[in-house]
Amino acid sequence: MAEKGMVQARRGHEPAITPGRQPLLARPKRKQLFRDLHCEEILYRIKITHDKFDYPAFTKALGQSPKPGEWGDVVCPSRDADYHVHIAWKDEETLIRLQIGHYTDETEASLIPKKIVYAEECMKYLGQFFTNEHSQAHIHADFEFESGKHSRFPLPLRTTIGACKAEIDAIGLRLSEAPSGVSQVWIVQRKDGRLSAQLFADRRVIFASFSVSDDIKDLSSVIDSLTEEVRS
């Protein structure tokens, strides 16, 4: 998985307007896109050969030219939603590895390039450097449900292994028909009622019409088929 936000509220009762100062303007509330879809992160991995990707133009546009074998990394902040994107890449001489990770933790401001590319447009932006209008991507996605979902497979499952009493609280599934491109799912059922799911998928990314929320909803439908709603 990939390696990789919240502004602390003002404390006390300081007035919004103090003598000699301009009034403080409230920051617009960010859309809870990832939170509402229960997605913690989603990462797209793309391998592309040099003849199908304009690597010199790409590195010039992002303002980084890492040496072959070294990673480059820039951050694309969101305009108004609860996530940001890391575009990471490495030139392996025979091909280029791209990782486009959508994350909900704090944005690393030092990695935002001078010419800002916003998270909402980053896939469309990347598309201009590809020869084709689409590319195949390997996807990792993490979901977390606070309550209300339970695995259809009976978890936790108590058992004895040798002399040890154990509790199986997770299950890994390989999906032979790959619904929505998903080939593997890992589900963890926690004692506090939370359910975590990690999905691995292979899907075509069409740069011009890309929507991360549509992808997340599609992947989430696979989780829905493997879980059931539980009323407390």
C-alpha cells in the first residue's frame, strides 16, 4: 500500500473582530466526499513505456526531474473536498511507473508545485502526456465502516490451532469473476462493530471522464455484495 487533515478550531472567546484588524472570514466547509463513501484512500498504479508517454514534458510541467530509478512526488490539493492527491513517478529506463494516490490525511504543503494542479483535475491533467486516451491501472482501495456492516462470512470465528485458542476476525477472498475489476478483497470484522475492507482491482482509466467518486462507488458495491446491514 502507499505510504502516506484537520485544522484545529480556535480556542477561547476571542472576538472575531479586534480593533485595527480585518474581520476573520470563516473557511468554507469542505465536502466530505471520501468520508461519506467510507473510503480512506485509493491508489492507482500505472506502468507505461516511453513511446506512449511524454516524460520530458511531464517532468518539466511538474518542476521535478528525478534521476532514473529515483522517485518524484508532488501533491495536488483539493479545491473543496476532504482529500488530496500524490502523483509519484519513477523512470526505470524501460518503462515509467506512475502512482496516483488519493488520501484523506493531512496535505504535505511542501510538495505542492508552483503551478498547482488540483486533485479534482489531476487525472485529466495527466492524460495530456499519454499517447492514448486511457490506460490500465492496478488499484488498491481501503474502506472503513464505523458500524452497520457485517461480513456475510461468519466473523469472528473461534477455533483452536494446536494448543492455542484463536479467533479469526478477517477473511481474504479471491473473486474469480472480478466484479467491477476487483480480483481480491480482505475484510476485517472488529469487536467494536467496525468493518474494514481492502480491495485490489484492475480497471481502465479514461482520463477525460475520470471520476474518483464514481470509481469508489463502483468498488464499494463489491463490498456491499459481501456484507449485510446490521441494525444495532
